[in-house]
Amino acid sequence: MRIRIRHEITQRFEPGTRNMAVTVRLTPRAHEGQFIIRWALDLTSDCRLHPQEDAFGNVCHTFSVDGPADHLTVVAEGEVETQDTTGIVRGTVERFPPSLFLRQTDLTEPTAAVIELAESLDAPASDPLARLHQLMIALHERIEEQPGPAMGDPLSADAALKAAKACAGGIAHVYTAAARHLGLPARHISGYVAPEGGEEGEGEARHWAEAHVPKIGWISFDPGRNLCGTENYVRLAVGLDAVGVQPLRSTGLDVEERVSALDGRAPQRASQAQSQTQS
């Protein structure tokens, strides 16, 4: 599937701001099932972008703005060719072993409510793939997804679980927190999702999770939608939580976003399935 994306972010700064250092994570990388045809960043400010990679291998661009300025607009635009890999993620830049993604953060702290949820799963520990699917289904049934800051600051795992409603990023925090508590490496992903059915229309910026299964590798899980990633998904950045995948980090206060993901002709889809090789 060929997906055309345009993501516009406007960030408004405190009055009188004169000097700003900004980091942008809005450039996807190619991997198995995802090929970047073209991609470009455009800024309203006259400055030079400095490309680099962060600790997790995400493509970042940094720049500074000499004020005074009251706002900054960043536009990411391009085309990505995707194929359905039944949720399995291969060929990505991996700087760390999967065990690093057992590390919890303030947003994924395994509180009593999170632990209770994780330990309520009845799939055997010897079948991590079944446990991860069961966790996805449990969260989809327990937490109502609501509109929220697609690329902003979603709820912590504990807050999302107690509220029983959260944006996709908050639900992803619950998923990673519970999976890590069970000893299953999990990480936070940002990206885009095109409309279903091969139709043109508004897509969305979205957060989901990936979990690591021995002998398979990383698999994407979107508990808000109760499915593993399809060819409609474009993977953007990876981190321990939503803070690590923020698309724009600076001294600004208010953020406005507009995202459109328009897909072209979609090839025949593969079925949603993963398999685990037992020794």
C-alpha cells in the first residue's frame, strides 16, 4: 500500500521567547514491510536542520531559532510503501538487547492496579505470544479509547487504567507496563495509520506498542484497536514511553496538530497471524 502523509505541527511559545533549541522526531526509517519513497521536513523559521540519531536509532533533526518568535510550524510530508507483515517487525535499527525494554518509567510504573491486570491473564507463561494477545484483548475490553493528544502527553498507565478511558498513547502505556511486569520486553511506538479499506481520507497520528517474543522477534500490538499492525500502519519512532517518541520537543507551551494520511491502491492483504517456534 502506498500511503501519502502530511503532518503539520504548530507550537506556540511563551511571550518574549528569543532563543529556542528544538528536536524533531518526524522522519520514519525503512525496515521490512516499510519503504520510504520520499520524505521531507519544512519549517516556517529560517534555520538549518542538523540530522542525527538518538539512543534508540530514531532519526532526529535539531535546530535553534533566534527570536523573538511567538510560534513555529513544522511540516513533515512524504510517501511510504507498506506491506502487511502480520504485525511482525524486522529489519529495524536495534541499538539495545530486548531486555532493555523491561525497564519501567514514571509513565509505565506497575502500580497495584497494573499488576492485578497483568496477573489476571490465564494464558500460560510458556506461551508469551498468547499472553500478549490476551493482554491486548483485555485492555481493549477494559479501557475505552477516546480522542486525545496523538503526539502529546497521554495518561500514565495507572491513570489510564483507573479512568477506564484514555487516548491510544495512554492505553499503550498500560500495555507496556503490564507486559514488562510479566517479564516480556515491550516498547512505545509513534506513527501514522491510514484509513481502512484502501479509501482516501483522513488518517491519524497514533501510538501503539511492540512486544518481543522469543524466536519471533518484535510484534506490534495496538490495544486501542485490538489488532496487530497492518499495511495501514507507518512506524515512526520508538522509546520507553510517550516522552521518548515526542515529535517536537522545545520550550513551547501550546501545540496544534493536523495529520492527513491518504492511501492509494491497496494490495491484497495477508491474514493477521503470527507463529511461535517451540524448541
